[in-house]
Amino acid sequence: MSVASQDNAMKTGRAARVFIYVFLLVFALFYLLPFFIMLVNSVKPLSEITGGNMIALPQVWTLEPWLGAWSTAQIGVEPTGLRPYFWNSIKMVVPAVVICTAIGALNGYILTKWRFRGDTLIFGLMLFSCFIPFQIVLIPMARILGILEISGTTTGLVLVHVVYGIGFSTLYFRNYYAAFPTELVRAAQIDGAGFFQIFYRILMPSSGPITVVCVIWLFTNIWNDFLFGASFASGGAAPMTVALNNLVNSSTGVREYNVHFAGAIMAALPTLLVYIVAGRYFVRGLMAGSVKG
Amino acid sequence: MARVTKWFIREEIMNKIVKRTLMASTCVFIAGSAVAESEVEVLHWWTSGGEAAALNVLKEDLSGQGVGWTDMPVAGGGGSDAMTVLRARVTAGDPPTAVQMLGFAIQDWAGEGALADLNKLAEDQNWDEVVPAALQGFSKHDGNWVAAPVNVHSTNWVWANTAIMAELGLEQPADWDGFVAAMQTAQDAGYVGLAHGGQAWQDATIFDSIAMGVGGPKFYQAAFIDLDPDALGGDQMIEAFKRMETLRGFVDDNFSGRDWNLASAMVANEEALFQIMGDWAKGEFINAGQTAGEEFQCFRVPGSEGTVTFNSDQFAMFSVTDTTAQDAQMTMASSVMSPEFQVAFNTVKGSVPARTDISDAEFDACGQLGMAQLAEAAANGGLFGSMAHGHANNPSVQNAMYDVITAHFNGEYDAETAASEMVTAVELAQ
Amino acid sequence: MAVDTSVDLRTRLQNWLPKIVLAPSFALVLIFVYGFILFTVYLSFTDSRMLPSYGLVGWENYSKLFRIREWDVAIKNLAIFASLYIVICTLIGLFLAIFLDQKIRGEGVLRPIFLYPMALSFIVTGTAWKWFLDPGIGIENTMHLWGWESFEFGWIKDRNMAIYTIVIAAVWQTSGFVMAMFLAGLRGIDTEILKAAQMDGASNWQMYRRIIIPQLRPAFLSAFVILCHLAIKSYDLVIALTGGGPGNATAVPATFMYSYTFTRNQMGIGASSAVIMLMTIAAIMVPYLYAELREKKG
């Protein structure tokens, strides 16, 4: 299952190989450009930005915008910077991803190894739930969070993200476990292993790749969410994206673009890190399950 | 009974069922809700440096009186994102205690019976006397005070670059033709005639002043406030759209989607002669190290002199049962209306105080002009809520007008079609 | 006897346990997804404006909806956007995957570069994209500064072309992800078949057309589902890049729905547009899910 072990490579001439490299490099540039713009403008003084070339390197390098965005930028009435909100996001995203992945794994296990009448319908209903436009859930969701008395808290936000993440996490694990030999499960059952034992001892140890895929997917979606964060946890519990939006989208004030860019990169760092660190396992994980449908 | 309350009661039974099901099927830990101490939770969208600094004046003032401040900033969309959040919070049964609001939102929420009554405070402090009547129209619902106005932004200003005017020998234009001629001169000399950002609300801001200039107060009232179809589709409306086409000839090719502050920067940087924008634009010039009346100047959009179209930020208090919280709300409302705060806030924000009995000594040339003109317009019946900023009609009508104005400005309709589309759009929005 | 009963109980528990474990998630989905969908359907028949209200008005919201010109624009835009976005993403993703699969030096560096845009939301990259596409400060201006005076790229300012700039940014975000899915598919193909085909003297082109690409069917389907889902939900993207402008030229159903429900206080019309969106999604997804899930059983 190693990523590099396969060999579909064409036998190609020199010209073709040059073309392939050029093609790939051009696209790499295209993908990098927006990030480059953000990076280069986050280390320029504001005066250089308003008067100058968007992709020119700074004449004066400065880290001021970064320090400002992290600890002194005006997010609300207090100049707190993004720092406190960063922790809010962590407190939200970690439990949500863990719970959601665990539920997805159990669901996938049940839907493939403990099948019952109507299980496909249940799976279909869960899968379709991935497609609900989030805008329509705001008002009824607010009502329910209010009834549960967790409106405006990180707990409430975790609940919301778990609910709308279940569809995808179940999908990933179900497709992955579908390819897992059922005979092993049956054999363990005959040996007297119970429902949870089989899960812990047999399925979990080989679930690494798909867990990576699921975690990456959930982590990025939840970290990047703005709509739910703004609606259900503004103020003290607001996640990073909401704070970033307050920084960037102020209505009738002066815009400090360099601080905006520095803040934007900061808000993106955790997800970038997850992609870069776990990225190599990502293709492997996709290979191992989900694209086999 | 108010609709909010009704809705809550109707849902009671369903809620119980939902609650039980949820409790049974999830293992969610319930966080303790905040204990009501003497504090206000303030939902607002003033997050840029200057605005937040201005608001901090209020926060400090309150903390001096022993009232805490829980900040709840939600920026974006000129407050529309904050209003979405507000709806989520009210639906959850947990409204913030004080909310920054504009125009019709106050009336809508008051109509739902959600706002606290500020009458007693208003009476004690004599708000009826010091706040212009046109403004009271938004701060009061059914004759009761429900909001404390912080400022008055007037929207029919032209911002002009003094250096370009001097170079081309231009005076402040006295009428529409003079205005067009000045932009023509600037354009011929290689400058941009009109700095403008092509966003729906900016298009509407211009249109607002132009319509006032074409038809005067009577037309403005009929078209934008009474929504009279004859005025909406009539000759004056067509003329206003034609003037928009004229203006379209003086903006640069790259105007679409530009933020208003970048348009202001064009004037400040001697690239463009004029910008039509509300008085918050002043902050951009000041930030660029310029002084009102020197490097830049301000005058009313030609034709609209004597009238002021305005929008006003206000703080509305949501009705709460806890008496400590109620006291905190009253303290805050009182601080908002205090002359000290009105001066401190508005000198920073570029707007003028919501009360007319305040000395203009602390304000710059444009601020003083604005205060004088506000008082004059208020006395002569020339003070109107701005259509472009949601102070002439409810948001559905406002946005329906945006659709037509911006579609026309971007060349989708000619003036006649735009006027008739205006009638249809407003009809559908009602 | 006693032993028998306990075994019996245990087996029964074992039989019920999966359903018990599955039940909470199913209940959550039923309430938070299908319950809310029903609520929205109900709202679409009411006179709700700022808050939900329960005065029934029949089909009025729907008839109004289809008289609103912006709704037409939004639907047309979604059709243009979704079809271009899905096709271009799939093509770029496929080619990148095939090329990257040619034992490329530096694959380990290139792969994360292609993938990373998926990690960023448009709240983060929106301003950069806006600048990039803006003729005054962006790529056009840069080309002019570098001496290519005749270069023109002002699509974002042109109401007929602006929707295509949305496609460009959307493709930028997801095509790398699609690449990863195809790459996974390619790496899962049995090499023995390929070797055999090579022995038979099949050309590269024939190998890909006849053998490899057909084997990628599951990857194509997964990509299609994910892209469809992203296309219909596209909201942040449009708001960040154009805010629906110039004029209303880039409005899509998601922005329309948000605007009517929350900005314009016409919740009834907003709900009816949401219902139409959901029906569209169902029309695409239900047949697909049906086919996929049935196949599994058989």
C-alpha cells in the first residue's frame, strides 16, 4: 500500500518529460500565487502596499503586522489580537473532530459488519445529510441550542459540528470497512469476542489511513467554518475565523491590509500544518478506501 | 401579544419533546449559563481601529460606574452579519443586552416586542428636546423610546481634492452642471473625475443624493419613504437615473467591487477629483495626515444643499427580566446620550452628535459644517433617513432598490427601464 | 436453565448493541437534518419575515420567487458555475494525477503544493484573490509593470465574465484535492494488467484510454459527488470575491437564500429558495445514491 510502490509510469521520450515537468511547475505556481501574495504583503509596511506592486518583494521588511495581528489588533473593543480566539478554535475543533471520528468509525463498523434490515436506507439518509445547505439550519438550530442552554458556548458549537460531520465520517469509515474481510469478524465472533472487543482488537488497529483522511477533512471544515461560529458562539467563545472576519471586514474604518494578511495566514496555519504533515498519508488513506466507493 | 412571545409559547410543547429526545440521544454536558452581574453584553460591528477606540470610550465610562462590558463584535456586510447573529441569539432565547442597530431594524425588533422601554430615562434627561425629530422617528416606537442614538452620519457629501481643484482653477460647484463640468475638466486633465467603488451600497449612496438633488424633499419622501409608484416610475426618477449615467462616464474603468476607502484614497492621493460618500470617509483623509478644509474639502452633493440624508447608529436594549441587568442597560443608555461621549465618539468617527445642543468646538471644519447643516435641515424639514443606508424603508425594499440601481449603473438597464423596474422590484419586496 | 437464559440475554444484547450504538447518530441526523428540512418546507408556505411566523400563505412565496429577476440570474449562474467547475476540476485533477504518477522527482514537494488550497477558507484567501483578479492592482497591473502593455484581464469587473473568475478561484481550491483522489485511484490499479497490455504493444494513449481511465470509475464518482456538493454550497467564495457583483451578476442560489432570509427579512421567500435548492440536490443525489447502494447489495 505504499504510495510509491506502484508503477504506472509511461515509457516516455525526453520531450514528453520536459512537457510534464513544465505542466506541473506551471500549476504549482498557480497554486502558490495567492499564498505568495498574502505572505509578501504581510511583511510590508502599509504605505508600500497602497502605493506599490502587489507581488513585489518588500523594500522594508517588517514583522510589525504579524505581532499586531497576533496580540494587539483590534478585534472588538479591546485590542487583543487573534491570540485568545486561537485557543477558542482549538477548544472547539479538537473535541468535535475526536467525537465525530469516533462516531463515524463505530457507524461504519456497524453498517458493514453488523448489517440489518434497512441499514442501507439509514446510510443513504446519513449520506444525503452532507448536502444540506447550512444557511437553512441557523434559526432552528439556534432554537434547539437555546433549549439545551448551550447557546453561545463552545459546547454548543461542538455539538453543531459533530452533527453535521457525522455524514462524512460515516461515509469514509463505511467505505473503508466495506473492504475489510468480514470473515475475520465472524471468526472473532465465534471465538466469543463481543461487539466492542472486535472493534478495538480487529478493526481499529488497521484504521490508520482512513482516520487520517477523516481527521483532515473534519479538521479543515470545522476550523474554517464561519457561519456557525459567528451565529452560535460570538463574543468570548468566538473561533478564529470569526475574529479574523472582524479584523478584515470592518465596515467604515481604515484597512490595514498587511495586518489582515498576517492574521489570515495565522488563521490558516493549523490547517496548513495538518495538510503538510499528514498530507503524505492522505493519498494513501484515500487509496485505501474512500475512492473505491 | 408580541410575536416573539407567541412563537416561544407555541413551540413549548414541541420543545419539550425535542429536548427529551436530545437529552436522551446525546451526552452533551451542559455549561452553566452566565450569572447576571452588573454588566452589559454589547453586540456591535465597530471593529476597525478608530471605531473600536471610540467605543472604548464608552466602555471605560461604564466601568467607572461599575458596569462590566462583555464584548460581542461581529463585523461584515455593514452590520448585516451582526443582525443574523442577533436573530440566532434571540431565537435561542438569549439576546445580548445591548445591540448596535440601524434604522428599520430598531422598528422591526420593537414591533416584535423585544426591546426595553427607555422612556423614564429619556424623560429625566429630556431626550425629546435635544434629539432631532427625524431621528426620533427611528429611536421611538409607538411613542416610546427604545434606542439611544450615538451619532448622525450624513450621506450626501462630496469629498474633493484641494490640490487638483487649485491646479485646474475649479471652485466648489454650485449646481449639477457645474459639478459635471468640473469632473469633465479633471478628466480632460488626466485625473479621474469621480472616485467610486462599484458595490451595491455605494451605487445606492450616490443615487440617494442624486435623487434628492433632482426631485428635492417632496420627491424623496414620495419615492423612497411612501413608495408611491408614480414617483418611483416617474420622470424625476428617470432623470435621476440619467444623471447616474452621466456619473458613470466619470468613474475609472476599474471601479467595480472597489472598497469605498480605496476610492477615498484616490482622492487623497491626487488621483481623483471627487468622491460622493458619507462622512465616515473623513477618517481616511485624516488617517492620510490631511486636514479638513486644507488638503481636502467637503460640500453637499449639488442640488441637495439644505437637505441632509442621514443614517444613525443607535444602541437598542433588549428587554430582560433581571433587574441588575436592567440597571446596567439604563446606565449604558445614559452614558451613550451624555454630551461627553457624544463628542468623544463622533470626533473620532467622523459623524456628528445625535443631539443638537452640543458645542462644535472640538470638531474640525467638516464636522462643524455638518453640525450646522444638520441643525438647519432638522429645523426646515430637510432631514431625511437615507434610502441607501436603510433609513427610508425596510431592508427588503432597500435591497430591492439596490438591485435595480446597481444593475442600471452596471449597464443592464437604460434609465426608462430602470424606473419601471424600480416599481416592480418594490412591489415584489412589499 | 439459568446459564441458558444468560447466554440468551447476552446474544440478544449483542444483536441489539449495534442498533443501540447507531441510534444516537441516526436520531441526531433525523432531527438536525430532516427535521430542519421539514421546518424549512413549512416556513416556505408561511408569511415569515424577520422571525419565523406561522400564518400560511399557500404558494405565494414560490410564485414571488420566480418573478424575482435575481433568482433567474442565480440559477443560471449556478448552472454555468457548477458545470464548468466540475468539468475543469476533474480534467485538471486527472491530468495532474497522471503526470504526477510518472515517477516525478520532487513529487513529495509538489503534492502538498497542489493540495494546500483545500486547507484554506475563502475568508483567508478572499482578499488575496480579489487583489489578484483586480485589473488595477492585480495580475493585469503586474504584467503592465513588467512591460506586457497589452495584457488584459478585467473579468471580475465585467458582468458577463465575472462568474468565470469565481470558477477560476473555485478550481484553484479543489482541483488539487481531486488530483489526490485520482492519484489514489491510479496507485490502486493492478500493475499486472498494465504490464500485459504493454507486452501486447499498446501505446501509452491506448493504455490510459482503454485500461487505466475506465478503472478510475469509482474515483470519478466520488469526485463528482464532492464537487457537486461544493458547487451547490458555494457561498463564502462568492461573497469573498465579488459579493455577488458587479451588479447582481454573480449571485448564486446560496447567496440569494442568505440575502433574502437574513438581510432582507423575507424569510418565507428565502425558505422557498432553499426548498428549490434541496430539491435540485435531491434530484442529482438520490439516483446516484440509489444506484451506488443497490450495487453494493447485489
